[in-house]
Amino acid sequence: MTIFRVMLGAILAVPTVVVVPAVPAAAAPQVSCPAVKPPVPPPTAPPPPAVDAVQATVGGAALATAGLAVPAGAPAVPAVTATSWLVADLDRGVVLGGCGPHEYRAPASVQKLLLAETLMPRLDPAQVVEVSRDDLRDLDPASSLMGLVDGGRYSIESLWLGLLLKSGNDAANVLARVGGGNAGRPGGVQAMNDEAHRLRANQTHAATPSGLDGAGQYTSAYDLALIARAAFAREDFRRYIATRTAQIPGEPGTPALALTHDLTLLDSYPGTLGGKTGFTDLARQTYVGVAERDGRRLAVTLLGAETAPLGSLGEASALLNWGYGLAPDASVGRLVTPDDKKDDHAVAAAHGDRRGGAVNWSTWSLPTGLALGAAVVLAVFVLVIPWRRVTARRRSRDR
């Protein structure tokens, strides 16, 4: 009887565990992005892929919106034609604001930043390579070209200048082919996708090295900020992207080239460290740029802009001005880094997986565990002993 009372007390001491199904928090109402209607409507484009719910929260829950994400009390956001954009502080690694930051959009030539960030560490700038016919055969003569010729010989450094000053699609093809090694140009494109994955720019997929439209080729304003941060961390990239003019010497069979950095904010927006424009019929105008003011380096990325009324450069300038008008500690999210993957695993292991109302057994104390064990023993006595008595009676009758 004493044992029974001890066990009964143990049962009463065990806390009651009530599993309550998780109820998702009500989503905040979406705030429309201030927009200005272009004088000429853009052509109809196929709808982009839907954004995965998990991917939408990369960098912070506030970024999981197709609308506006800005800090509380922020000044009025300028109205632009860009369908998605983002302003980030590169040194602090934070997002200052954005419009549909994780929405999929075609990149156009801003994809060349990913090509440069991927292959600059792999290629010797002094190496001289020969241009092949295959490098040029699939390029529209009306597209942006550096001016390479079949059989011409150029240094890798010259190709980087042609890529970033003239947005040379011909230079992009050669660099991707050389950087791809035995796999050629497809190998260079694969290296770009591998690098995007390493940077955690998981919404970015390259189909062409230049950014010319290709099947399944997309990026996001958020991903472009990750890529820009990695690219501008390199001294050689900063030197190339800030170059205004360059003379490429000629060789036998290779004409000399004069390159001028066109479509840039270098001489029109104070503090500009460099930028890259892009345009295709599908992508419309795109831009990625970085400026420095009062010790703050801000990046602006925008996709889906139109030529009027401001154009991508005018919209980028307006958004940078807005970003510099924010408090120095303002943010709505952060720029993830490759090292964050390790932190994610550690957090998951520490918190456990409680989806579906599962109990986290590691949080049970030792006394609670002993009490639960006593309850199990008592259940055995309560259930098993009467069952054995009933069974014994049945057997005596069967005999």
C-alpha cells in the first residue's frame, strides 16, 4: 500500500503536457511599392516563378513580401518604374529597404557581376587567349560588344575591361569558355551557378554568361546585393569597375580597341564606386551600383525598370539618396553570408524540431523523468496484474 501511494504521488507530480497545434501568425498587410507609370507600357512578359515560402524569408521575415519593406519612420520612398529593388549597407551587412526583394526577375547584363566575381579568382589577368569563332557565332551584332575578332589575341585583363566598361557579350563568352576549363563555356556557366549557391543567392540561375536571356534564367534584387557585396570586396574588381577609359593595344591580326565606360554613375552621382547596367526586352532595364558617402557604402539593385521618366540610373540615384537619408542603424533585414549555413545548423540542433507538436525531450528535468518512469511502472501493475488474474480464471474453466 505504501508503494502504491508513492507511485500515485509520482503520477500527480508529472506535469500535464498539452499539445497545441501551431497557429501561423496573421500575415501583415502588404504595402504597395510607390510606382510611377512609364509613358510607354512595357511588352507583356511571361510570369516569373512563384517565390518559395522559405526562400522569401532569407535575410529576415520582413523581406517576405512582394510589396514594400522599409524601417518604421523611414522617409517617403521615391516612386520608380522598377518592379523590384533593394538598398543595402555593405559594411554593416544589412538591408535598408526594398520592394519585392525576393521576387524573381530576369537579370540582363548585371549578371556579368556574377561572372566576374566567380572567375576573377581563377584566371590570371596576364594570360593571353585567342578568340574562337564559337565565341562569337551566337551573338547579335546589335548587342553590347567589346569588339573582339575571330582569331584575335587578348589578355584576360583586357577582357575584364571590355566586360565591365562596354558590357561586352563577346568578352563574357570568352571568359566563361576559358574559365570553364575542359567543359568550355557551359563549365563557366556552371561555375557561376555554383558560386551563386555558395553565396546563398539561391534564387539566381545563370543560363548565359552575359545575361542575354536564356531559359530558366532569373535572379532577385536581394541576390544581386549578395553578389555585389562579394564582388566589391575584391580589389581587382573595384579597380576594373571604376575605370573610365582603357586602351587595348593591337597585335598582328588583332586591332587596337578604345574602351569608354558608358551608362555609368561614376561622373554623375557623388561617391559612386562603380556600377553595371543591363537591358533586354524581357528583363527591361536593370542596374547594380555602389556608392560611398560619410563612411557608408550603400548598394542599390533594381530590376524591371523602364527608360522613362528617370531610367535605371535616375531611379538608382533616387533610391541611394533615400538610403542615405535613413538613420545609420536602420534596417529591415540582413545580407546572409556563406558562413551563415554553419550557424543555421547549430541553431536547428540547439532548438530541435518541434513541428507537429512533438515534445522536445531534452527539456525534461531529471525529477520529471523519474516521476514519469514511476507512472509507467504503476501502469504495469494496474493493467497487467488484473489481466493475469482474469486469464488464470479462464484457464481453470477451460480445463
